[in-house]
Amino acid sequence: MRTAKVRSLSVRPIRSSDLSFPASGVISFQSPRARLGARLKAHGSIEIRDELDSLSTGDSNFGRVAADAVHVDKVLAPRALFILKNERSQAELDQAIAVHHSEYLERFGSAGAISATLRAENAARITTTELLKKKIEERHVALQDSYAKSATDVVNATMSTSRHEGDKAPVTRTYSAPLLLSTAAYSISINGGGMPATMTHSVPVVDVSPKLFRAGGFQPISEELSHNAATGSIGGPLTQVSEVHQRPVVTTNSLAEFVHPRLEEDIESANAISQLDSEQAELSVRKPRLQNLEQILSNEDKSLRAEVKKRQAALIDSYLVCPIDGIVTAIYKDVGEYVQAGEPVLRVEDDTELLIVGFIQCKGIIELGEPVHLDVKNVFESGASLSLAGNIVALRGHESDDDEWDIVIHVKNQQGQQLRQKDGKTRIVRLPINFQFDRLETRISLG
């Protein structure tokens, strides 16, 4: 074992972190745990995100991302040291979850059944268009054969008909009846219209309540009818009704227009087949998509889930949690203050393991990983002594004209160090961060 002289040695934490938000904002909450001297436990961000990455399996919200804004706050708020105002991020997350859930219920959740149905429909439509093309071609051939047997191709047979009112005078028919009606039959004389002078008309309906005469072709009379209950006869005057009938006039016009049935059939068949060809092309393009529809829907589901995760991450970034075990050694911000992204809010340092850094003077070679023992007297000027053991984890060589080494010694400190007091009693203490060793009271041994 070799001894060395201490030039300067001080204690550094194994880890030191100035915690900051990855986004800018106004601090709305500070935990009571975020105070100087508080010892904190680590909360890993990866574990938190894994905890939030799940889908609901309940009947009412089947397929819905469970980690909405309320759930995120429930998980993170108890762990957070500081929280930024995050109402907008909460709303954006809930909106993204709602969009994904709607698509999941409509398509993603039943992708297999939807794909099978659409593939069957597409195949049936392809078969139908092939059959239609075949039938159109058969009809075209049959019609062309018939046109070929015809004497002429061009036909002049155009007629247009129209109905006009007012071309001829209207025909007026006047209906009259006896003054008294006492039976179920009566005579009507018709004037004009080329009808017989007299005809008999049977009354299909005679309504005496409210005693208005209503029968085929007649309007209600202006006076009430009388009814004889003993004989069952009905009597009373009838009104005279006139009807005007307008005769439609059919006009036939022969125009100098010609048609070519055979060529028109060619055009019609070509258009029909062209439309079917376009539909077949569309169905053919659609077929590969339908063959991979499950994967396409799965990719779309992943895309929307990724959007949800992005919104979750934005909301999670508004919660400042401690990533390491350690003690709070500095606080830089308070509630209500605006912080920039990356601006320190508080410092946490892990003193469960220590790094003793500094310079020693030693002749010969010092190797990385070499054991080191430190014996310190009169620690804290109390007369107590302290022994430490560790290993060299980093070193730099010396100049050619001296034996000084720049070293870093790793020392366990989680269980504390045994301090021997002047009265012979011992107690466990943790070396404080930035403790400076007295070079005159410290002896270092290597190997």
C-alpha cells in the first residue's frame, strides 16, 4: 500500500440535477415536498407513460384511451413538485381521445368484419360489371343485325304533340232536375255537348242529416230538403248546376329532323361500355386496398393513438417530477412566476453516493479502479475521526516536473459513515456535499 499527500479534496454528489420544465408557462402549483432539505424519491417518466398507455375495456367506453386529462392529473399531481397552468393541454388531449374513440367504434374495433364485407361487395360488383358488359355487347350485336337488314339507315319520323287550352270554345253542360224530389230516381236534361236530351240518374247518396242533398255530380243545394219519416220520401227544390269543360287539343308537327338508329346504338353501347370500364378500373384499384384493409385500419388506429400520446406528452410536460433520489438543495422559482423551457426551477442532489474530487501528490503509477482509503482526523473540528473507502473512477496524469494527480474517488454514502468521537463513542453521519477535507488532517493510502 502506498501513501500520498492531499493537495485538495472535496465532496461532490454522484448526481446533481437542476429540474426544469420542457415547456414554457406559468407555475400554478408547488408541492409541500418542494422545500429545501426535503429528501425525494425518483419517479421515472417512462414508467409514468407506460402506466398511462392503456385502453378501456368497459362496455360504455370500450376502446377508449383511458388516460384522459382527469386520469393524467390523478396519476401525476401527487408526484409533481411543480405544475404549470395546463387547461389548454387538457382540452387538446380530451379532444384527441374523443376523435380516436369515434374512429375506433366506427371502424378500428370491427376491422375484420368490415374488411370481409367490403371485399365481398367489391368482388360481387366486379362480377356484375362483367355481366353487364357482356349483355350490352350481346344487345348491340343483335340490334346491328336488325339494322343491317333494314333498307335504310337514316329515318325521318319526328312527331311532337302538345295540348293547348283556348284553341276552341269551351263546351257548357247544364244539369237540371225536377223541382221536387220524392224518389230515389229522377230525370236530368243535358243541353249541349251532343248528349241525349233526357237521361235517368240514380241517386247514390241522400243525406238528411244535416239535410243537405249530396249526390253524384251535383253540388250541395241552396235549401234544405224535407224528409217524410212515414213514407221515407225526400223532397225539396234542387239547384241548377253548370259545368264548363275545356277540350284538350292535340297538335301534330312534322319536322325536318332525321335519326340514324344504327349509329345511335353504336354511340349508346360505346358510352355504356366506357362507363363500365371506368367502374371496373376503379374496382381494380380498390381491390389491393381492400386486401390489406385490416393493416390499413390498424395503421390509422396507431396514427390516432400516436396523436393521443403526443397530447398526453404535452400535458405530462406541465408536471415537474423528480427523476432521481436526492435532497432539495436549491429552489429558484415560486407559484405565479413565468418560466422558460429549460429554465431551472429547483436543484436535487443525490448524496447516497459521493465523488471525492481533487489533487493528490503520489510517486509512481495510479491505476483506474485502484482501491483508496482515507483517514481523516479532527473532522468538523470536533476531534472525531473518520475512515472512508472507495475506488478511483477517473484520473489525469501529472506534469513531468511534479507528482500531482487529478483524481475522482467513488465512495458509498447511503448508509452513512462511522464517525468516532473523542469520547470513544461512534455515530453514523453522512458527509455533506461540498465538504472540504483538511489536507493536514487527511491521510490517503492507495492499493
